[in-house]
Amino acid sequence: MQGERPGSRHLRNVHLLRRTVQSDPAYAAMVENLDTNIGRLLGALDEAGLAEDTLVVFTSDNGGLATSNVREGAPTCNLPLAEGKGWMYEGGTRVSQLARWPGHIPAATLCGVPTTSTDLYPTFLAVAGCPTRPEQHPDGVDISPLFDGGKSSLPRDAIFWHYPHYANQGGRPASSVRSGDWKLIEHFEDGRFELFNLADDSGETNDIAEGHPAQVQVLHARLSAWRDGVEALIPKPNPNWVAPELPEGVDPAEV
């Protein structure tokens, strides 16, 4: 089923198809197959007596593909999170991450501390007893202290994303930063900021940037400093771009 989810400014792009329910049987079959084969892998480790010597991490590089600007549409839905792959919203960046390491990670524990995929490299080095290589993983930290169920903390207070591209998922060039429960998104097309408090609004339906200018300024300074530090590329206006003709009755501000 495709359709719009009402009530949020960034969901008004009329040229996109958004899947609003999980209804793709092929996608469901693929997920079931993946689940089955992960079970086979874990079972093989158990049978070989290697489970307690093996840290297994299951995660993803982005959220499910929930939006598309092609006729076939997208295969999955991330509700109640907004959007998906290729977007700065939580549907695109918040993913499952599971870790199994018997004897080191208590079974059935939960951790709510945000981490990011660049943390895996220094974590694997640490648990293998190898020295870290900060010059190779400047954006990552060892998250093994969180294996106690998140009772410990990490030596940072913000994580960052940068996606200065267009793609067939419908997302647009942007950067974002999360610090605590605050998340700021900077859109490169028009310089617009969106601010969300994820503790109160994980679906990012209520942009509160206008009411919290000081918080926007602080987070934008952090985001800009991080981009400078990693020499992130910033998109530039294309002088040859020509605005497309829109169907009658379509508001350009909503495209």
C-alpha cells in the first residue's frame, strides 16, 4: 500500500510514493530467510564450541527503503519513524543493532545509548585485544563498555550524519547531528533547519526549530565544526539547473 502520512511538513513531496504498511510479500520472505540463516550461523557457532569466543553483531547501514520516486515504489515501511533510506530522518538513520557474545553480554539486555556504524571498527579491535587506530576510525568509539546493558557511557556527546546527494529514494542533500535527545537537520537546498526532541517525538512530526533558536545555534556550530574536521564536501548550486514544469495546482514549496 502506498500513500501519504499526513501531519508533517517534510512528508508533503507529492512526487514520492511512501509505503505506509508492511505489505510486500517478497520483502517479508527475504526477512524470514535472513532470520533463518542467522539462526543457522549462531547454531553452528554453538555446535563448534566457539560461541563464547565470537562476538556477533547484526545491524544495518540505513533504515528500510520506504520512499521512492519510481513507479514501482518502495518495499518496506518504517512507521512510526519518518521516511527511510537516503533521508536524515529517523526512518533512515535509526536501525536495529543486536549483539551476541555469551559470557560477555547478558542475554535479553537492552541498551538505549545511541551508537553508529563507525563504532564497530574500534570495538572489534578492542574485544580482539588489538590496539586501536584512531587515525583510521576518527568518527568511531569502542562501544564494548555498553555490553553491560548500557549502564556505562561513551566518551562523546554527539553523533553526525552527512548525505550531500540526491537519490531515487527522494531524499535531498542534508546533514544532521544528534546530541542527547536533540536532533538538528540542515537542508542544503535552502539552508533550512529542522529541530526535534526525539524523547518526545521519535516520529519527527513536530519541527520546533523556531521556538528554540539557541539550541539550533549550538547544534549547528557542532555540526559545522564536525564537517570542517572531516573535510566533508558541501553541494554547490548548479548554474545550469532549470526548474521543472509542475502539474497544475501543485505548490512549488511542497515539491
